[in-house]
Amino acid sequence: MRLLAADGRMSFTDLGKATGLSTSAVHQRVKRLEQRGLIKGYGATVDHEQIGLPFTAFVSVTPIDPSEPDDYPQRLTGIRSIESCWSVAGDESYILKVRVATPSDLENLLAEIRAAANVSTRTTIVLSTPFENRPVT
């Protein structure tokens, strides 16, 4: 799993060489890991600056009316600038990771989030990212 987490495109042959197993044994083991849900998928690491989304922020979401149903993820699912949504313990209900092109776009996104989910927000702007999505060690 560590090898695949570092390079999801590694071939079964290369995995076999690195682990001392045959290609067919590696293939079987990877398929079992996928079936058991230990490997949920494979993806590309995107350079967000290169695609015009250099601005990252974390948005903490708190309900304005706690008696409303907790369906905030469903209310926000259609907002494409939200990359991730985590349910958390603490003062906030959820923390969102968002990516936008400009501070003005962030301001508009916050207004959209507040209107869609009837929540208050607290925003932390990312200045730099020394590391992210580190593979399992």
C-alpha cells in the first residue's frame, strides 16, 4: 500500500520487483485491497496554480439555527469550488477546503456558501503548502 500511495501508476511488475512477489501475486493482493476498501481509488495530483486556482482557504461552517436539519453537505455539494468537506467536533460543524482564482472569488464563494446552507463562516487563508496528501508510511 505504501508503494501505491506514493505512485498509484506503479505497474504490478514494478510492485513485484519492489516487494519480492510475482506479478500475479501482486495483482491478486491489490485487487483484494481494492475489494476490501483499503484502496478507494487512484488519482492525479493537480497543480492548482497551473489550472488557475492558486488561492486555497479553509472555511469553517457553523449553523445559524442549530434546530435545522444537519444537511449542509447536501446543500453545498453542487458548489464546485469546494474541494473537500469534513464533519468535525468542536465549535464548527464542518470544515471546507476551497480553491478559487482570486480573493474576490473567495468573497463571492463565501456569500454563496452562506446563502445555500444558512450558516455562518470563519475563513483561514492558506499562505503556502509545504506538503499535502503525504502517502502512508
